[in-house]
Amino acid sequence: MNIDYRSIIFYFVGSIFIALLLFVFYYFTSKRKNWPIFTYIVAKILQLISVTGIGLRDIIPDYLSIQVSLVILVASYIFEIYSIISYDGNYRKKVLNFFIVVFFVTTPVFFILGTTAANRAIISAMAAATIFIVGAIDLINFRNKLKFPILIASIFLLFGGIQFLRGVVILNMDAAYELYEIKPIDNIFYITAFIYLSLSSVGFLLLLKERDEQYIIDQNKVLKETTETKNKLFSIIAHDLKSPIGALTSLAQILLEQHNELTPKQREEVITNITKSSFGTFELLKNLLEWTQSETGELAIKKEKIQIDEMIHENVNLFMSSLKNKRLNLVRHLEDNCFAYADRNMINTVIRNLLSNAIKFTEESGTIKIYAESAKNTVSIIIKDSVIGIGSEILKSIFNLESRPNTRGTNNESGSGLGLKLCKRLIDIHNGLIEVDSYPGKGTSFKVVIPSIK
């Protein structure tokens, strides 16, 4: 008993045409005209051509109506599945390469072995099963916290599984296979195809809607974080610049209004304090600028091969007067020719801040130790001070922006608390590690680990 294949073809053509019109309308009315939607439209056009060619098998030669139409159908599956799994606009190169291999393997097989209805059905079923199952797996793996990819992947697996089962059943048939004779496996196939055509387009539209909603949520989250960061930065700048600039203004006012009344020694003391305050404010401004750039994404990283031991020597020379003033003993254990692959300015900032902290919190005549050593693919920098140490409560949140303890140095040196946060941020940019180990009264050790290769 035969079935009315023209009715089946008419339903398929009608369903595909409606989906085509729907997505053409969506493409031209959507604010986000991305390539997956356009690719889906191309897939539906190819499906229309293919199904129409199969429906005209009584009018045009089998070569065009069957072999060529089935090749176009396989191509349409590839376009359709690839457009859906790429709903987020990201290219899936491995899957695309796999689909291309499937197409170029399937095409010659159609023309060489597709001489019977059974062979053609088996080849097209297996090719479709492969495409749909691989597409389902990829969609599940890259669902990006969305729900509809799971639903569409289930539809893919259902249709792909039925295609595979159909191919196996036809392969093991004893009698000759004819496409439009009533068979249980073909009935199941047609029902599944109807379900797929009905649900896949609707599912894809819902997926695109969910994607756009998630995009808005993510953008709002980024905007909120940016606003919070900006507010924190303004708060830091206002807080940290107020005291040093106020002190600088007071000293300058004293020098201006009382310079005739001051003894040469007093004038020298005021000028010395102004100079120290100016240098401290300048250092703070540099840290604030780098921190602001790192938080707003304006700090560009320029990695190169840098020699860590030389950089440490250069930074020590910058602090030589501070070391002499506190009569500190500096011990350097530096591996010669210790190279890293990092941004020179950023790592200089990290070394400078950690060394400044060590000097600030070490008692007079104390000892500071600096280590630089290389390991497999990394370089470690360790700076140890002595005596004061850091309390456990402060230590827990020492790198958090919200925590800004106003701890003074051994000679009452002030600090903004920003330096360590900046160090953490700069090391994070390098995908490195910074950790601290400290005990009150025994001293503090900061360890920085950065890559030594590209």
C-alpha cells in the first residue's frame, strides 16, 4: 500500500516556507542582525529547493530530483544546525570543519552508491544522524547558562536518533525498499520530521530571545560593576589626596607667612618636609593613575622578556636614601639572569610598592631580604621585612579594595593602603600569583609568581 507522498511534500514545503518568512521578518526587524540568523535563512532556502526537487520526481530526472536534492538537503542540515549552535555569534570551527568533512564524504557516496532507494535513504539518514547528534552535543556543551539550548538539543537528538534507527532498519530489510510504501519506520520518521519542523524554528526563536535577554542582563551587570568601581575610585582619590595635599598646603603656608621669623635650620626642616610630602603625593598619584587605568580597562599590557634581578637592583637604588635613613640592612638573594615574560612597567610598580612597604614597616637597623628565583615556566620574587608583621584580621582582607586599614610605619610613615591592591590587580592581569605570610612581631613575607614564558 502506497501513501500520498505529495501531501507529505506539501506539508514539508509549507512548514519550511512559513519558517523562512518568519526568520526573514525577524532578521529585518531585529536590532541585532547577526550571521547565525542569516545562515538559518539560507538553510531554509536550501531545504525548500531540496524538498521541492524530491516532490517533482515524476517530472524531472531522478539524477536531479533525488541525488542532487538529497545532497542539497544534507547541506541545508549543516547550515541549519551550525546556525543554531552558533546562536551566540561565536564560530565553532571544529564543528564546522567536521560538518564540511561529512558533506564532502557524503556527496560522492550519493552519486556512486545512491543507485537504489534503499541506498539513498541509508546514506541520507546516516549523514543527517551524524550532523544532528554532533550539533546536539555541542549545543549542550556551550549552552551559556541558558535553558532553551537543552530543549533544542533534545529535539536534535530525537530527530538524529530516529534517522540513525531508520538507516539501520532499511539496511537490514529483506525486501526491496520503496520510499512511499507504508512502513512503520517511515511512519515514525515522518512524525518525527513533522515534530522537528514544527518545534525547531520556534525553539530557535525562543533561544534567540533568551540570548538577547541574557545579553541585557550581562550588560546591566557590567554597567553596575563599572559604576560601583567608578564610585570607589572617586572615594579613594578624594580620601587619599586630601591628607597629603592638606599637609603640603599647611607647610607651604608656614614657609610663606613665617619665612622671616624662621631660623635657617627651621626653614630647612620645613623645606625638607615639603619635599618629602611632594614625593609621597607624587607616588600616590602614580598609584592612583595606574589603579584607575587597570580598573577601567585602559591599562594596556605590553609583555616582553625582562630581567628580574636587574629590575630589583634598579628599584633598590631608588630607595637607597630611605634605607640609609633607617639604617636598614638589605640582603639580596637574586638568581643571575632571572628572566620573566611580563610588562616591565607593571612589574616595576609591584616591586616598588612591595619594597616601599617593607622599608616602611621595618624597625630602624632591621633587615629586609629580597629573593628572585626561577622555576619551571615561572619566576618568583619574595620580599621579607622584620618585626612589625600584620594582624590576622587585616591579613584576611589585605588585597580587598573595600578594606583600607590606615596602618602607619615604624617611623609614623603614612600610607593609603592602595599599593597592595594595585599589586594584586597588576599580577592578576599577568595571570600570576601574589600571596602574603605574616605574624605580628615577626615580620611579613610577600611572594609574587609570574610567567617566565609566552
